[in-house]
Amino acid sequence: MLRNLNKLSEETFDVLIIGGGIHGAALAWLASLNNFNTGLIEKNDFCSGTSSNSQKIIHGGLRYLASLNFNRVRQSIHERTRLLWIAPHLINPMPCIIPVYNHGFSGSEGMRIGFKIYNFLSSNGNKLPDPEKHIPDSSFISRSEVLELIPGLNSSKLLGGAKWYDGFCWNTERLVISYLKSAAKFGAVSANYVSAEKLVVKNNKVEGITASDNLTKQPFFIKAKNVVDCTGTWINRSLFNEKMKLVYPVISGINIVTQKLFNHEAAVGLSSKNEKSRYYFIAPWGDKSIIGTEWFYEKENSNSFKVDEKECLQFVKNVGSVDPSFKINLEDISYVQKGYVFGDKVGNDPSASLGDFIIQGFNEHSISGLLNVIGVKYTTAAFVAEEILKKINPSVKRKKILDQPKLVGGEIENLSKFKKEIHGKFSGKAAPEEIDWLFSNYGSEAEEIFKMKSSFNGKKDLMAALTIFSVKEEMARSLSDVILRRTGIGSAEKPSDSDINFIADTMAEELKWISEKKEKEINQLKNHYPAFISGYAEEKTIN
Ligand SMILES: Cc1cc2nc3c(=O)[nH]c(=O)nc-3n(C[C@H](O)[C@H](O)[C@H](O)COP(=O)(O)OP(=O)(O)OC[C@H]3O[C@@H](n4cnc5c(N)ncnc54)[C@H](O)[C@@H]3O)c2cc1C
């Protein structure tokens, strides 16, 4: 996947996508797969907006049963299955548990009935050939099972637990990169660090956009028959919004990452005891727990991803109020994620986000060739993409899941067999945990990286290979691109100084950075981590 701005300015695109978050990336993949000549531009790095701050849960839609929204349940089940199929290296089924303390419709009896319906609706989704990707039935589990799975839980009045399965995306940034690399395989042209500036319209028809290369500050024109604005909450201030009248409030959400809170393999949902009763989810993520989500109204619509210490303190306090066993302090936090979504209406509970996605198109604008998209879930981005393509060309058909090609990195038939094979191939050349780590981030691309590793000498040869791979194959241009959004080395905690310096030196050599540029990159990366979170990590075991 090469950053080719000449190509961007020479072609006339059937579909030009603005924004390289999950919605833009999934659309680029599906549009190119459906033979649309596709372009995508992203003003910062790919997946540097809200999409890198999702809690990584690939929802199976169980929650929509409570509102009897069967369409949304089916849609979520379908998307969970699709992702398990196209990106089997990144997405796995994840058990989820909610302790239940009351009887009745919203308690143990209601849940038992709900599970019967949900199991029926999801049984169709289990047609994937790899049994590891099947979703087990949901069930009501006993009190003792709950206490075994959630040690330390308040057991007074505990009746049992609701247990179901969602998916978990190990590395959300790599899923976006996988979509874009797969789109490139089908001819799509994508570029990061390119801003859309102005829509160009003639006779009420879109002709393209003026854009700016943010690395050189050079303006240029991109010709397009259709422009799709996938800029997330930036859409509020988008240059294409004059005709749109979108008045949803922006809300910010934060997730915190801590050392593993307890020994858990299941995500645990705990109900808060503050005035607005809501659930916090503690999901296992390797040796960490990722806890979400606390929501806030965004007063200035800033879209700055800087985390406020006061907001974090409130979150920590609320989680502690759920159950003293899960009390955490600021010092326990290794990383904080912050992202933005739209709320449903001003003045409502900030946790009430917009219920469903919105695609505004030809009928709403007085110009043809412009679509504005607001997605609400990382999980359903490909579904939204299909709806967009159907608006552009009604003859586009939804393909059966098993007929869809796997994403780059996901070309794996059977997970266990594949893992065994790569362990066999590379044993002696790398530690087993290194192989596992590489596999869970890069899937079938791990082999290529191992080959690159052998061309480097020295202690950090894998890190060198990953850095060069990110720059040459995945358009990484800044230190943060490599550390936060390609390798994931720094997306759960601040890497060690030695790792940061090594990657910066490797990039400086590859991209011919002068020393001032390198220092600037290091400072920018370090500033990304809020000052109030704990110190640096140990050097990575991936050397
Ligand atoms: C805290 C939190 C937790 C969440 N957890 C989950 C979860 O567990 N599961 C789930 O399914 N969903 C979750 N969500 C929702 C999900 O993350 C979002 O719906 C999704 O990431 C939005 O993606 P997007 O592509 O629309 O927007 P973004 O990821 O924000 O992408 C928009 C992109 O457009 C770019 N852009 C803006 N203006 C321009 C321009 N002029 N030119 C070029 N590019 C431009 C931006 O730089 C940005 O990269 C969560 C959300 C939050 C906030």
C-alpha cells in the first residue's frame, strides 16, 4: 500500500472517501471489491480518530433484544460473523458475564427467555468452517460459576449470571489497516495526511474536491463522481455540511487500560450505583483490562484527544462505587483512550448515544454525488458501507459471508492449524510468545515480517523489521503511526525510552530525518500519554 498522490490527482474516482477511520476503511474495501474505482484520503493517520479508541467489542446485538429491535440484533450477529470470517487473526469470540441480583423481567427469568430467543436468532451465524470461530450459546449460569469467573465479586443476594458471547478485536487499528491494504489489492488508492478542503460542484453535480497534502502543504484536485464524507464527528464542521443541518451534540467517551484487574477471560459487566444506573464493562486484553465507558458532553466540540485528569478521576471513582473489589487508582492506569460519538439530543444523559447510523444522500442535498455518513458502532461499519454502495448504485448486491474474500492478514483457514505451522516454522528463530504476539497482530503477514527480521542483526531485530514494514508497506510517516497504530507497541502503555529511541532511530534512517525532526517526533509521541498516568513500561519482550 503506497502513498501515491500522483495517482490520486490523475484518476477520476467513482467513489472518493473522506476519512480513514473504520467507516471509511470498510467502505474502501467493499467499494473496490464491487469494482468501483475507489480513492480515500485521511487528514491525519489512518485510524487516528475515534476508531482507535473503541473498546474493541464486536457487539453481537444482545442488548437490542430488550427493545425488541430484531433487525439490529440480526445485523449485529451478521457483522460479528463477517468479522470472524474476514479477519480471523484479529477477532475472536469473547465470553461476557453480568452478575444478576434480581428476579423478574429485567432479572433472571427475563434473561432466560431472552437467551432462548437470542440463541435461535444467532444459530444461523455459526456456519463458519473453523470451529474456533463459532459462537457458543448464551445461558444463565449459577451463582458459584459466577464467583469462580469473577473472584472478589460482591456475593450478597447474587442469584447467578447472564453469560453470552460477543467478539473482541485484539487490535482495532490493524483491522483498519487490513481493510485498506485489502482495498489496495483491488485497486483502491488511499493516502494518509491528506485533508479534504472544499467540495467542487458544477451544475448541481459533484466534480471532486480540493485537497491538501499535509506533509508538503501542496494543494491539489481530486476528481470524483461521488464523494462520501466519513469524517465521524468532524462531519459537524465539515466543509460539505452546509446543506446538511446535522445538529446532534458531540459526546466524548473514555476507556481506561489497567494491569489485569483480576484473572479473567470473560468481559464482565457491572452496574454502577450512581444516580444513572449503567454498566461498566471490564474486558480482558492480554495482560491488561480495558474498562469502558464513561461519557461526557463535549462543550467545545474540540475533537482533541487529550484526556482530562478530572474526567479520569470521575471514571475511576464511579468504577470503584460499583464494587470495592474493583477499586482502582490513577496509578493503576497504563493508558486512557478518548473518542467521540454523537449523542441523541442535547441535555439528555451523555451516555445516550445516537441509536442508529445515518446516511444522508441525494434526496437531502440539492446536489448529486455527495453522501454524508454517521456511523454509530465500529462493529457495523461494513454493513453501513453496503448501504452506502446501494445508494450509489442500487444494483449492488450484498454478498454471502463465505463468498467474501478474507482481509490481508486474515488468509487463514483454521486458526489452530495455522498457529501450529508458524510455531513449527519459526521455532528457534523467535521465542514462542513473540510468535504468538506477531500472529495476533499480523496474522498471515507474520511470515513476511519474520523474513524481514532475519535481514537485521542485533538485539532488536524484530522491532526493526516491524518499523520498516510499517514505513514501506503501510504508509507510516510519524513515530506515533508506528508505535500507536501499526505495531500497537504503545497502545496499551507507554513504551520504554529505549524502545522509543530505537524505533525513532530506525525511522530517521529510513525516512532521512534530521535530528531536530527526530526529537520533535519523540516529544510528540511522549505528549500523547497523559502526564498523570504511571511510568514507562519495561522493554518489550518482542526485543
Ligand atoms: C470510548 C468509545 C468506546 C467505543 N467502543 C465501541 C466498541 O467497543 N464497539 C463498537 O462497535 N463501537 C464502539 N464505539 C463506537 C465506534 O468507535 C465509532 O462508531 C467508530 O469508531 C466511528 O468511526 P468513524 O470512521 O465514523 O470515525 P473516526 O474514527 O473518527 O474517523 C473519521 C476520520 O476522518 C478524518 N477526517 C476528518 N476531517 C477530515 C478531512 N477534512 N479530510 C480528511 N480526513 C478527515 C479524521 O482524521 C478521522 O480519522 C466506541 C466509541 C467510543 C467513543
